[in-house]
Amino acid sequence: MSLGRKDKEKQDPIWIPYNQAPRSPGHPFYEKLNELLEKDGFDRWVEDLCAKYFKEKGRRSIPPGVYFRMLMIGYFEGIVSERAIAWRCADSMSLRSFLGYGVQESTPDHSSLTVWRQRLDLDVYQAVFDRVLKLVDSKGLLDGSRLGVDATTMEANAAMRSIVRKDTKESYREYVDRLAEEAGEKPPLSASERVRFDRKRKGKKTSNKEWESPTDPDSRVGRMKDGRTRLSYKAENAVDLKTSIIVSARIEHGDQADTATLLTTIESAEKNLRKVSKKRKILDVVADKGYHKAELIKELNWKRGITTYIPERETKSRRKWKGDERARTEFHLNRQRCKREHGKALGRKRANLVERAFAHLCGTGGMRRFTTRGLENGQKRYLIQALAYNLGVLMRKMHGIGTPRSPRERALLAYLAHCWLILLSMLIRVVDSEKNDH
């Protein structure tokens, strides 16, 4: 047998018989997911939902089921860019099979994903999210009576260098040069001189009241989880603490406080639960210290009948109630619940399940940074990310695999466990031999 060598020049065949074309057996995860969606009638339903956004005559677009499957692939494969999703689908045989495309067919281009995102309203994405929520409920994976709420920051698709002042429309560089000139510095300043002056000047701050991004006006200046200051959005989830299903997934401006968005998130969760079943009702809400506010606790407990478990912030001053006995009563009842063992257990469960959901969405799901611009575009993409997460939870319950990468991760864990057992047995032998020598 001689050594095979790669041909420098190779002519592609003009015609290939279909039965000789390379085929993929398909990925088990995507095959099972396709079976689940087909049994639910997802494709026909979503086609009827999107029909009003297209004309009856003309060139056919890609099927709606293909569009939403490609966005789901972004979550399952950890890809955030629409361009990268389109390339991955064109390159993978198993993903072609998942989308329903043969070897001889071209998969949708990334521009098609952009056109679809711009054409469909936000209500369509919400309807698809609700459809998946109903599918999850039909498999017994939705309770909704006890929710855990938390939020995180997500980096916007805009740079801090591009921000301009709202009043003068000056860029940050022009603004610093003007301040330096007013302070007696000789223009023009070099880059190092500008940085040195900006670092030392008094009253330095970047307020959202004074600055905005011309490329993404909906983004806000904020501090990320790792301490960096970036243009950002805020993502807030309401997670079912019994099943870890995301009931509500919302995107807000990055400068919104947790106490300002909690009621809206709970109302969104209630609305989504009522679409699944009118008998569903939220009984308990568990959140962290960032959501603690006396007026908010009174609103939820007294007016809405929802029991809160929100730990109290540490304050040095004594709280004054100004005659509001109802707020005082609900405040102290919430404090007592959080100090009991049951309240502490709920707090630990919230931290476990809600933070795990964010790790899947933003970490392994690749959604820590947006590639789209605008609050509405971010909400559209985040809803698909959340429904794909719910499908992953459902697939894990039905088939034991929550993502396409789960078999590889399990194989790696099994290999590491095997290596650890071998190492442990070797250590035991060494210890036994030393004992025998003594």
C-alpha cells in the first residue's frame, strides 16, 4: 500500500448521482427534537401564524419552521451571530438534516435571518414562546406557583468610544479636548495626553442623562458582571422553582433598577401562565436583596396576594413608616419568612436554578453579548433563546439529553471518573505497600 497524497489541483465532478451523495446519520438530539416538534404540529402552526406577513404571490421565502429552528441552533450550539449560525448550518450535515435540507440544496443565508427578524413583529416571537410553554406544560413540566426572579447585564452591540453628548452631539474625544482647552492645555492633544488629562480631571462621570450611543440609542452605560463599564441591556427572568422552566424572559434598558422592573416581570409571567391555563396562579415570589423595597413588598403581598421571600438590605438608619401600618406589617412578615429555614432553603434554590438558567442562556448559549441593536430586536432574540432553553429542559426529562453537546460532556466525565478511580487505586496500593514495609 502506497502513501496517499493530496492533489494540488482537483476538478469537481459535473454531476453526482443522488444515491452516491454523502449523507449524515443525523444527530440523536436534533432527531428527537424534530420528532417532538412534528408531533406538536409546530411547523403548520407557525406557518399560519406568519402567513399575514407575506404576499400570496411571488418568490417563496424560507419556511417559518426553518427560521425558528436556525435561531434555536444558535442556543444549542452556543452561537450568537446570525452570520455564524447560517455558516454553521451550511457546513454541518446533521444540522442540514434537522432543517430539512439535502446535500444538493442551499441553506438560508444570514441576510434571510435579518429580513425575517425585521419583518416579524414582537408578538410573533411571544406567541412562539407561549407555544413552547404549552408544549412543556403538556409534558407535566410546568407548575408556576412559585417563581424565582433575577436579572443580569448583557453587553450591547455598541462601543463606548462611539457615545456622544445629548446636548451638543460631541463625541467623547471632542468633549475631552474642549475641557482641556478650557483648562489651559495647548491643543491638539495626543492620545496619551488626552488619557492623562481625562484620568485626572475632577467630576468625571458618564451619565446616561448626558450621553447616548448614536448606533444603539436603546443601550445604556452600565457596569458588567466582571467590573467593566460598557453599553448594556438588562435581562430579567422569572423561573419556575419546581421545574426550572423560564416562565417570563424580558429585556430592559441597562439602567433600570431591579425594583422598577419586578412588577412588570411578574405581570408578564402571570399573562404567560394564563395563556397556558386560566387556573394557574402565582403564589410565591423569591428574589435577592436587589429587589427589596417596602412599597414593592406591600404591593405584592397585600394587593396581589403573592407571598414574597426577599431578603432585607443592610441599612444603618432606622426606617420611618409615616403612618403606613400595612407596609410596616408586610415588611416585617417578609423579614420573618426570610429568616426561617424554609425561606433560607427557597433562597438557596432560587440562586441555584435561576443562576443556572442564566449560565445556560448567556454562558454556554453564547448570549452574553448582543449582535443585534435596539431593545425590540434584543427582546426577539432573547425570547427564542429562552424557549430553546425550555426545550432543552424538556428534552433532558424525556431523553436524558438537554443539548447536542451532552453526550460528549458525559463521555468526558466518564473518562475523568475512570482516570480518578485508577489514580485512587494506585494511591491505595502505595499506602498498603508502605504499611507492609513498616
